[in-house]
Amino acid sequence: MQAKNIAVVGATGAVGEEILRVLERRNFPVGKLKLLASERSVGKTLDFKGKPVPVELLAAGAFKGTDIAFFSAGATRSREFVPAAKAAGAVVVDNSSAFRMDPNTPLVVPEVNPGDLRRHKGVIANPNCTAAILATAVWPIHQAVGIRKIVVSTYQSASGAGAAAMRELEDQVRQYAEGKPVTHTVFPHQIAFNLFSHNTKVAENGYNEEENKVIEEMRKMFHAPDLPILPTCIRVPVLRAHSESVALELEAPMSPEEAREILRRAPGIKIVDDPVANHFPMPLEASGDLDVHVGRIRRDLTNPNGLALFVAGDQLLKGAAWNAVQIAEELAKLPVEVA
């Protein structure tokens, strides 16, 4: 792959910093590197391959000469500055929700629908972290026999709400251990030693924003607009990596042994499934891993076509930074038609 000039928007945030680490980890051929953020971060430096790189102000004129722009600064910033990045000739990989459901913008998990990259028009959307992890885990089964329905309960870490939320969980644990009042400003409730429904607004259909994202984005990536999906998204006192309990209704029966072998061969998946040792996917072990951990693969005893499994994946990696860098890697492999 030829060297690419890279811009990272939101470089000082949790996902932005992970993008830099993944670029290093993958030895991605970075030419010029531009780190962009808000005015309060200008003047800071971040390390990349042992060298300090200054943080510059995010502005419309900052994208000149950029080949790939990773956006991780929220939907508002993406809507404001993505047009400028496109106009400068950059291909944008956007980690926000701004363009995910735009019919002209591909929403991509490379293990699932890399072919959708061929129709990009300068912007590729990175999925919601929960949807990306779920899609990676169940796509091989869908390819093999077809999925008729998905029921998923998620156990989502503080990292999904950013670096400030991770610090809040750590602060609350210290406050609790020291017998001090437990305070919260990022989350609506105490997160330490507690759990609660995902901290997004509940829509008229009774599902919160996170749950509706899972439904809509899974359907778009699977090219299955009517796929029934029943999500329940919960915040848990885990610092990093999301977990998901998944029940699938399939088009035909599949044994746990068959599913295990299919998943073992699938890209982006690590089987963690040892009933004797009671060792299954855990967020602690999934943290820092590029792969999605899958285990507890068993029959659904209530449904002859049912299969159950448990999943854990790093929200900051497969759910965000790693998936974004994967997209950039895939762009170099595919004959992309840019309108």
C-alpha cells in the first residue's frame, strides 16, 4: 500500500487516540499525519511512532493534501466539517452517527459487507460500537443458514461514553472505597456497583437511541430491511469492552458444534468457549484485542431452530478505531468507484 496522508479529527478523544495506536499496531503506511481537535486542545502533542505530533485547530481549510480523514468528534462536528474534507479530496471514515443511515453512505464492518465500499461517494460510516461487535459475531452464522430473528441484551462499558465516563467510573470506585459520597456528572446515575438502562433518550417506540441504532444499522449492513431484532441495552460498571448475550432464531437447525466450527474459521473472531473451566468471553480479556470473543455457544432449548451465544468485544477497537482502520485498509484492496 502506498503511503497515505492522514488526518484524525477528535485526535485527543478516547477513540482518536486509539486510532493512532491502531495505525501504529498495523504499521499502516502513514505519510503526513495531521491531528485536529477543538481550540482547547490546540498546542498539545500526541506521540506517534515515538515522535511528538502537535494538535492543530479543526477548521475547514485543515484538510488540504489529506488522503484519508478519520472523524471521531461527534455527529455535530462531522456534519460541519466532513463536506470540507471531501472537497479537499479526502475519503472520510466517520465514527459518528451523522451519516450511518444515509442511503448514499455505506455503513461497513469489513468482515461483513466490504463490497459496500465500492459505492462510496467520499464518506464511509463506521457503525455503532454495539452493532459492529454483534454483526461480526453473527454474520458467519447468517451466511451459513440465515438468521430469522435476533434477541440481544448488551452489557455496555463506560468506554462507550468516552474518556470522561471512564474517569467517572474510576473516581466513583475510589469515592466508594474511601467512604465518601459518590458523585456523577457524565452518567445520569451512579455507575460504580450499579447498572442501568443505556443513557440515551427513549423514543416513541419504547426503545432508546442505542437500541434503535442496533436495529437500523444491523438491517442496513445485512441488507435485510425487515430482520426482526429485539435489543435491550444496559450500562454496566465495566471500564472497557462491551458484552452481549445473543439468542438467534435460524432458518434451519444448527448444532453448537457446527456453529463453533463456522465461527472458528471466520475472520475477526476468537472462540473462548470452555465449559469445563467455565471460561467464556469476558470484557477484561477482550480489552485490547482486535478480535471479537465468542463463546457459550449452545442450543436454545425453547426453539428447535434456536442458538444462543455470548460475545465480548473492545468498544474502542472493533467498536470504533480498529474498524475504522480496517475500512482504510480495505479501501486499498478494492476497486472503488467514487462518484
